[in-house]
Amino acid sequence: MTQPQQWIGAGRTETGHVRTSNQDALALLNDCGVWIVADGMGGHPAGDIAAQTAVAVATQRARERAAWLSEHPSAASEFVADLVTSANQRIHDVMLAKPSLKGMGTTLVALAIMSAPRPIAHIAHLGDSRAYLYRTGQLKQLTRDHTLVEKFVQRGLIDAATALTHPERHILTKGLGMGVDMKPELTSTSVTPDDLILLCSDGLTKMLEDAAIASVLSRANGDPHRGCHALIEQALNRGGEDNVTVIVVAY
């Protein structure tokens, strides 16, 4: 990619205080300008295997296609979509080869930043792992949760406040392993050197509302390492009810 070294990501994952294993996974490909978070589906067999497989495949694919992307910068959305679809295909192949793993699945959110001619963040995702943009004290969610309650909200059946505590709020409508032909949702947004981009599993957003996340990032002074670790610590301090994974990317 063009000048990927200008954008640096810091990441951390923790099991939390309730779960006995960590079914999250992440990848920091600072040299490629790519960052990835996956959250294995809780309550399903081999969620950890699904998340680790998805991140490994997406990582391999990103490295294989980085040179191609540098020659085709206008195809960045296609590039991040391919990371997700390739990972989804591999998960289905693994389930076919090993029936004992049938039913495994994971979320995946992948970010790639192209630095020229102007910085643009390209995101592909399936599931409820999120991407956020933090700019001048404001936090904006860039991804839409692929969950049943999000559909309820979009249809006007419930409001956003009700969705936060709805008993079916964690039921996914899309994810890796839920259909071999499933296509990721794509998002692109311009970014500036003063911005921070956050990728996270829902272990963060279960514990911290958006306003609290913004408050933590405001104290990071643009340092991705400080922001990442502070968010993890806040989630743990508030109960750490799920695995929590955070990547913060800064210029």
C-alpha cells in the first residue's frame, strides 16, 4: 500500500473476568496498513477456532494482495471485502472437512487505510464487531451491527435505548460460518492525521457506552497504545463480562 507506515495500530485482547477462554482474535499488520478483529460466536462449538482461522486467513490474504493493492488503490473496498469472504470460505471448508466443528462461526471487521492521494479508511465487516471514528471529541460508529435487535431498530419496532438491554441483542443475523455466499458490508470514510480509528469486539461495547469510549480516547492524546490499553482496563474494571479486544489506529 501507499505509505502504510504513517498509520500505526495498537491492539490488545483479554479473556475478561467471567469467560474461561478467549474466543477473540486480532491482527496488527502495520506494515500493510491493515487491522483485523474477530469474535468467535459464544455458545457455539469452536468459536476460538473460527476466530483464529478467520484472522489467519485474512492476514495471509492481505499480505498476498498488498502489492496488488498498491497498484490498484481504487480497489481498496474490493480488497477488504476479499479478506472477509476468503476467511468465510475457509471456515466453511473447515466445517465440511471436520463435521465436529459444524456450527462454528465468528464476526470479522477488517480495516485498510490508503494514504494517497488522500487518506481513506476502508472497512468490511460481518457481525457485531465494530469500527468507530474518533474526531475532535466525537465518536462515530462506522459499522452497523448485524444483529436481530438492529433489524428491530431499523424497522422502528424498538428504540436504540431498548436495544441495549433487549434479551435477543446478541443474536447475529450475519457472520462468518452462517452462509458460504454471505457478503460483507462495506464502508469508506475520509480520515485526517488527527483522527483515531477504533476496532473492537462487543466485549468493549457491552461494558462502555459510546460517550465513555469517547472520554477515554480524549485522554489518549492521539497515542494508540495509551488509548487501546485504557479502553481495555475500563472494560475490565466495569466487570469484564466477555472477552474484550481493541485496536486503536492513529497517524
